[in-house]
Amino acid sequence: MIHWMKDISIAKKLSTLVGVLILLITVELFALHFSFTTLSALRSFVGLAGHWSIAQKNATLSLYTYSVVREEKHYQDFLEASRVPAGFKRARTTMETCEDIRTCTEKIKIVTAAFTEAGLPPSDIPNIIRLIRFVRGLPHMESSADLWRKSDRMYEEVLAEGETLHREIESSSPREAVIAASIERIGELNQEFSGLQAGFTKRMTDGARALEKIMMILLIAAVGLVGGTGIVLIYGLSRYFRRSIGEVRDVAMKVGGGDFTQRVPVRSQDELGCMAHSLNKMIEDLQTSIGRQEKAESANQVKSLFLANMSHEVRTPMGVILGLVEVLKDPNLTEEDRQKYIAVIEQTGKNLQQIINDILDISKVEAGHLDIHSSTFELNEFIDELNANLQLLAHRGKNVLEFRRQGEISELLSSDRTRLRQILTNLVGNALKFTHEGSVTVFYGQKDKTIFFRVCDTGIGINESEHGQLFKAFSQLDHSASRKYGGTGLGLLLSRRLAQYMGGDIQLESSRPGVGSVFILTLPYQPELGSGQKPVELVPPVNEDYLELSGKHVLVVEDSIDNQLLVKVFLGRKNMVLDFANNGREGIEKALAHRYDLVLMDMQMPVVDGYAATEELRRRGYSVPIIALTAHAMKEDRERCLRVGCNEYLTKPIDARLFYRTLAAFISSTS
């Protein structure tokens, strides 16, 4: 349990400790309550024997009196006193016919009624029944039950003698000899009853002592369990706290003395583990900053080279896009050429978007703001999707691309699917880019507690002297190659940082010029996450025809005339009715004045921005779905949009498929 508790927060550790102690104390109190109720029931059972004895004595005395006085009242007293033994007998025989008294609900009612007729206090009856159930089969209880059965048989004889006596006395000519014989036999039975009752009382007393010993052992065991477990938990946690704090103190003192090689062992994911991780990061940052002054000039040169490269990589696709737009203006262009140029513009735009995304991702990695979101997904489906996406790039270079499984591996994998796809796309894409008329093979499988992806290509390879430069920031191995093959030089650096954020790494396993390269990605192997179910899509699937969008009224709050035109084109294809607002204030007024099925809200606008406009609409009770449509594409931007009241968040440039699906999902939910 201590091992399980190490990764939860300190507050949860203490809460868990208190909860366990409360649970153990509850067990102890339950054992104590059980002991008290059992002993109380035993005392009641002993009282039952006394009650039976008194009733028997009263019955016998009533018969003696009846034989002398010969008044009917005394015989009736005998019958009244006989109800106690009769009730006890009925209760005993009923319980003996039920194999499991806990399941014999109707018979328990009969037993309760029998004890009640016998004159037992109603509050004692449930305890006596529970006691009989608990000690049923124990030696003392069985021997006592035998005496009980014998007493019942003897009392049947008393009843028979009493009936004989009553019949003789009530007859016209009572026979004194018969009456005397009955009285004599009743006296003998009374003497035998005394012996049976003494034996019954002794056995029940012995049983009470034995049961008290059992109860005492249970109580001692409960106290020992509570105390021992509490001591173990408290000692384990206090030892863990002392060791962790001591390690932090020792490393801090050594680092203060100038030894920057020291690191604090990170033993958990709680506050102490985070503190150790933060101290290690601080030491690394401090160690890195030493000599930064000496490397400043070199770093500036590398950054200048990087900026020049970025400028080239951004301006090149922009030049293609703008040039082809001019070509598309030619009215004499054939439809085939027009579609071909549009496809080139689309692909070039996606490449430009990927460059910008890489720059944003590497910036977030360097700033330590990148988030990893694990989910469970099918590995085979993931590999098939990746293979399908990369086959086109493979065909362009006349390469053969294969994915091969090695060994056994779970069908379900727990990881950040998006980041894993980004890493493998970079690795395999690089391999395909630097390979021509060759092959790229991706081997994947499980080894120990890691999953690996080994990307092997037959491409141009890398000189051994340049292996150390592969994963350095803002640098490329060969600038002429960069111009020949294209790219920002961020792919390997970003992929490795992402892998490290996910708990793994990327290494160059081997590379030789003219032979090819082998890169290996390793990640922690987690075959299951939570219930193991597939992650649910954010937007529910809807009919791909989106027929339900036709005729729907949409308010578009957007300050850019160009973006208004673009949205108008997208929504016009679905025959939707549009209304536009040029800023947040105008959007609030129109939303409240007219009936709309949905609102598309830009977030950065003059006068009143989209955040304030959405908050104001929600404050006024506006319930129509509001979807943010913004160029701000960071994780914190999405969270802010949802926090102010947006139902969903979409980014620019518009992804037509996701755009229509999202609109259809929210419009259909309000229809």
C-alpha cells in the first residue's frame, strides 16, 4: 500500500492514512458491538432457562393445589403456566427444521411469535435468535439443546398427567387412587426437572465462559490489527518523508558548494517528487547557463542561420501560392489545369501550416508548456492509418514503405496518439525524403517495459563525424542539402523533445553514407489505460451529407471582411441563411434581437472582443450554441474560449469536414 501511495499527493496520502485508520477503528467498534450483543443475548438465553423453570414450578404447584382444593381456577392456572414450555418447544422445533435460519424468514416469524407467547420480553427475542444462529453446532449449545429436548418430552408427560387428573376430578365419582398416582408421578417429574435445569444452567454457564474467551480473543485481534496497521502506515510515511526531504537537503548543500553533478532521486510523482524534479531542472539550467556568455556569439550566429532558413521555408510556399493565384486569374485556363493548380495550392498551404505548427511546437517545448494527453487506441488501426498517409510520399520517391511487427504486443496502446503520429510522421517522412528508389521499413514491437519503432532506410546516410549534430537546436547538417531536400531542420529536434516529454527517447542507431540510416524511437509500454475503452470523438459523428444544415440561420460575428466572405462561401454551399456582425457589441445586439440556430464567434475584434461578447450573452441567459472560430490555436486559447461560455472551438484556416460536422452536431442537438 505504501508503494501505491507514493505517487499520490501528500494531502491524499494523509487522507488515505486517516481513512484506513477510521476503517480499522470501525472494524474494532463492530467487533466490540458484536461481543456486547452476543454476551447480552447469552445472558438473555440463560434468563430464558430461568423463565422456563419458574413456569414449570408454577404449573406443578397449580396441579398440587388443584388436587387438594379441586377448583377449576387452579387447573386453568396450570394450563396458563404450561404456555411457556409449549412456546419454547414450538420455537425450538421450528428452528431445528430450518437448515439456515438466516434464509427462513417465515419460520423466524413463527419463532418470534412462540417466544412472545411464552412471555419473553420482545427486546430480548432477536438477540436470542441471533445467538442460537451464531453458536449453533457448538458443543455447549448442542448439549444444552439435548437437555431442552428431554425437558420438552418430560413436560409432555406432565401435561398428560394434568389432563388425567382434571378428568378424574371432574368426573361424577373421582377415583382417589388415580388422583394420588398422578400427583405422585408429577412430583417425580418435578424432581427430574430440577436436575435437568441444574445441568442446563451449568452447561450454559460453561458456554458463556468459552464464548467470553472467544470474544476477548476477537477484541484483542481487532485492537492489534488497528494498532499494528496504523504503526506500519505512519512509520512508512514518516520514513518516506524524512528520506525525501533529507535527499533534497543534501543535494542542495552540495550544489551550493559548487558540485553541479548532483541530482536528487525522483522517487514519486507527489509534491516531494515534483520538488526533486524542479531542483534537478534548476541544477541543469544553472549548469547550462554556466559558460553561456562564452557561447552567446555562436548562439546568435546559429539563430541567425535558423531565421534565414525559416524565412526561406515560409517565403517559398508563399511564393508558390501567390504565383498560382495569379495563374488562376487567366480566363483561358482549362478546367483540368485549374484543378491541378488548386491541388498544388492546397498541398503547399498545408506544408506552410505544418512549418508554422513545428515552430509553435518547438517554442512550447523550449518554454516547457507542451502538454501530453494519453488515450487508449488500437495499435493496428493506428499503424494502418499512418501507412496510408505516408504511402503517397513513398510513391513520389519511388520507394517501398513497409510496417512490420516484431514479437507479441497488445492490441491496445496507451499514449498520446497525436504526438506519436507526429513523431513517426517526421521520422518516416525524413527517411522517405532522403531515400530515392529504395525502401523504408518500420519495425515495431515490445521489449521489456518499452515499445519501440525502428525506422530503417536505404537512403543517403550521414557521415559519422556529423552524428553528434543531428539533434541540436537551430542547426542542420548540410545547408546545401537543406536547399535540395527542403525542410526547416526542426523535425528531428522536435520529435526527440516530444518523445522525451512522453517518457521516451529517439536515438540514431546507425548511419553510413550510401547505405542508409536507422533511427529508433522508444516509449514507455502501457498496454491499458483506465477501462481500456477507445477514446470518444470530441464531435459526435453525423450524416456526411449535412442535409440538416439547409435553411438554418447562423449569426457570424467577424470583423474581417475577407473572413466574412470565406465563411459565406462555406455556409452558402449548404444553403444556410447568414447574418453578419462586425464586432462583439453588434453581435450581442443582433443575437438578442433575432432568432438564430447557431452563432460563429471570432475572438479578436475591435470595440468588444469575442470573449467579452460570449460572457455577456451567457450572463443574459442566451442558450443558443456559440462556436469560437479563431486563428488562436494554442491549448490555452481553447480552454479560455470554453471557459467564457463557448460550446466548441474551431481554428482558422477552416477544415471544411470538421467545420460542417461541428455545426451539424450542435444544430441537431438544439433542433
